[in-house]
Amino acid sequence: MPLTPSDHEPMRRAIEASRQAVAAGNMPFGATLVAPDGRLLWTAQNNQVTSGDCTGHAELVLVREARSALGAEALHGGTVYASGEPCAMCSGAMFWAGIRRVVFAASQDDIGAALGGDTLPIRSAAVYAGASPAVQVDGPLLAEDAIAVLQEAAGVLAGRVR
């Protein structure tokens, strides 16, 4: 499915959630859930640091919160917009939750270049290759905006280490 103008607003919200995550002391990632009919259903941010949970990636937080608040059916056939290309763990969780499209802003390469550190270099599309039912992966979209947040966060993180 090609990217369209309707993809921009949910991605902007995901990127804004990534800014909020940094302000809260977490890693710079956010995600939004959009229903098949185009309604924005949920927005979440990374909470790894504040929750003390290494699985507190924005996409996993989104799946957990949206499922709890809206029910499992709300995720079926939905689209997740992620400020950063989802890792293998998040890709798997979204598949099992019934998400059928993922749109990302910053690629895994962009994330690595901005933040450094450990990497698990498995692209989202590779995780979903051969999945049944299929999951469409689109991106990057608004990458420059997401990369700017990553770079700002890198400075904040560097300041915490000192």
C-alpha cells in the first residue's frame, strides 16, 4: 500500500509521543494505532526507563494498553505508525495482536546512527516475510522529523552518562 497524505497525521502523533518519551526520561520512541476505517485509536510512548521494563518499547506499550482499554478486536487489521522502525520483538508482538500494516519514520540504520549502542539488525519487513496473514511495511515517512528527535535524545542521553 503506498504512503498517502492520510498517513502523515498519525505519524506526526507518533513522533510527538517520541518527544514526550524523552521528556519523561525514556528512549525516544512513540507509536499510534489507527483502525482499518482510519480512526486514530491510541498513542503510546516508550517507557523502558520509567517502568524498569526492558520490553517497554513504544509498540509493545501500544499493543498492551490498546488491548486492555479497547479490547483485542480493536487491533485486528489496524495500522501502527512508529517513530522508529520496529525491532523484531515489537514486530512479532504486533503480528500476534492482529496488526496488518506498519508504517515507520526513522529506519533501523537511522536509529543506530543517531543513538549507537546495541543493535538487533533484523528489518521489520524481514520479520514479516512469509507471514500469514501478511503484514505490510511502509516507510520511511517523515524520517527527518523522527531523526531530529533521535539526535536531540542522543544529546540528552550523553548528558545523563556524564
